[in-house]
Amino acid sequence: MSVQTFEQFGKTCFTVASEYPNHVLKILDKIATRTRDNIKSKAPVDKGELQKSVVKEKIAGDTISVKAKAKHGIYVDKGHKTRQGTGRAPNYKPKQGGKTFVPANPFFSSEVNKLKQGELGETLAKDLADMFRRV
């Protein structure tokens, strides 16, 4: 079984899930765990808050979510501006020698892109083949 696109993966998953729902959920949980672990390993570590905030959650009966709960996660992943001006707000502290833009460190989106580019389908196909060998 070869899955080329994210859409084809969805169709394959739907077909297999209707026949083997419990097996597919176990495999998807395994993929979500692997994805969470990959994201955690790529997350930059200053105090470790971002890395610790990457979690896998079961939202509903068949929905699993992987997300970074730290508020600054999106800014690290996509890049962000720093404060270096002459602000007037109370307690404003410009960053000495700060850059105007900190480049992205796509620790999260790089894993999502891998899944979208077919790695998820390949993993599912391999895990399903392993499952059927044991059944």
C-alpha cells in the first residue's frame, strides 16, 4: 500500500478504519506519539518551557491532537520581531543590540509538513502491514 498525498491518506484511513477501527486508532495514536516526540526533540531549549509544553491529547473518540501549549511557540516556529525601540509603556525594556526580526525555527511546522508530504501515509502503511502479519 503506497499513499502519495495527504488526501489519499485520508481516503485510505477511512477505508481501513471502517473495517478495523480499533487497530487504526492504535496506529494513529502511535503516529501522534512519534510526532510529539520528534517535535519535542527539535524544540529549542532555553528554560525548557517550550519543550515541556508539547503535548498529545485525545480530544474526542477518534481525534488526537499534538500541540505546543506555550504562548511563545508560534513565534519561535514562525519567527518574530524583537523590542529594540524607545517604547513609552511602563516597564518597557528594549532589548540591547536586539535584532529587528528573529528568524523562524520551524520545530513544529517541519514535522507537520513531513506528515502532509506523505510520511504519515507511509508510516500508516508500514504499521498496517505489520499489524496484518500478526493478525
